[in-house]
Amino acid sequence: MRCLIVEDEQPASERLKKLVESLSDDIRVVAITDSIKSTVEYLHANPTPDFMLMDIQLGDGISFEILELAQVKCPIIFTTAFNEYAVKAFKVNSIDYLLKPIDIDELAMAIRKMRAHLEASQSNLGISPELIAQAMRMLTGGYKERFITKVGEKLHMLPVGNIAAFVSMEKSSFAYTNEGKMVGIDHTLDQIEELVDPRKFFRISRKHIVNIDSIADVLMFSSSRLKLRIANVKDDEVIVSREKCSKFKEWIDR
């Protein structure tokens, strides 16, 4: 079985590799990655491993972002220094986890459970976007701080504070930056709405989510709709839908 370890502390990753490979002759650690960026790049360039051992807190963010960007379909055993109360939702939702420092007997039990899961079913191994959003909020105590975007073969970090608005266009999602650039985002607007801080972002229609700090003007568009001008964004169709107007007015008046 091919295992990918995601861990940003070298002593911990080396120890985990030794423990995993000592448990069974048929387990081989194919790679160790140490960040969200390097893990996503590895998963895009290589065959999906049979399972992953993934630290929750990495240097460049929460590892659940990897699941959003790479659409991981193999079983995952999370490793974490968070206490049991903070990660109890994982067990409820059948996502296994191990508390650091890793105990070899608990690791062996988690791998046995993972093998049984694989033998029972090869389908529906992915984790739902709703659970990802819930777990990220639970672990960070807040909302998403950055999106990872792909430009050519490179991955870039886009801070949420640098996003003026999100737009859905031709079945794809994009972010307008504060500089007026349009960048592809690998999430639907429904998912984005759950991930960003509702004090800062508002879903004005099926097509747009806007950042309150980037609204330059609010104009009357008709008797029941409003039109927004977003700073540095060339989009003449940023319209607050009829159904959203009342709540939008309450939101900007806080």
C-alpha cells in the first residue's frame, strides 16, 4: 500500500515514516510533503496514494484546504496536537485521527480500520465540502483566510482580504482582487459563501458575493433592486437581487 505523509516538522515525519513501515511489509511511504502547496502539487502530478497520514495544522494553513484543491478520494488518517474536544467531530463523521505524539498501537488500529474501510467500499471516500467548511471553522475559530489559486503550473496564495468580490461565470468561479484582476477559484459560490466571514462578505445574487470594504457606490437600479460599483472592478452587472435587497441593506447598516 502506498502512503503519503503530510507533515511540516521533519523529526515528526521521519518518525512517522519509520512507524508506518514497521507495521507491515506491504506499506511503503511514497513521499513526504510539508505544506498545502507542495501536497497539492504532488497529488496533481502523481497517482493517488492508497491512504494519507496528514497533519491538520501546516505552516501555510489548515490541511483541509488540500482536500478542497485536490479532491482527495483516498482514506485519510489525521494527526494533530489539538485536544480531543477540538476534533471530536472527526470521529462522529468517521474521519480517523491520532493525537500527537503518535502511539504505535493507536496507529496500527487506525490502519486496520482504514484497511477494513477500503475492503468494504471503494466508493464515496471523499469528504463533503460542507464538512470541510465546518471543520475548518471549528479548528481555526474563524473563517478562511486565503484561497490557493493555480496560474499555469504555479500555485499562488490569495489572501481573503485582497478579494473585492467573487463571481460565477460560465459554470466557473472567479475572484476579483483589489487590483482589479480576475483569478480562477476552485470552489462554487455556495461553498465560498460557507467559507468566508459573513460580516465581510455578502451573497447578493446567484452570481456575486461582495466584500463590504470594496463597495464604492450603491445605486438605485429599479424600484426593487440595487446596483453596486466595486472599486477597481469592471463589471456593470453587480446587481443585488430583489430577494436579497432587504437583508443587504441591513448588512451594510451594521
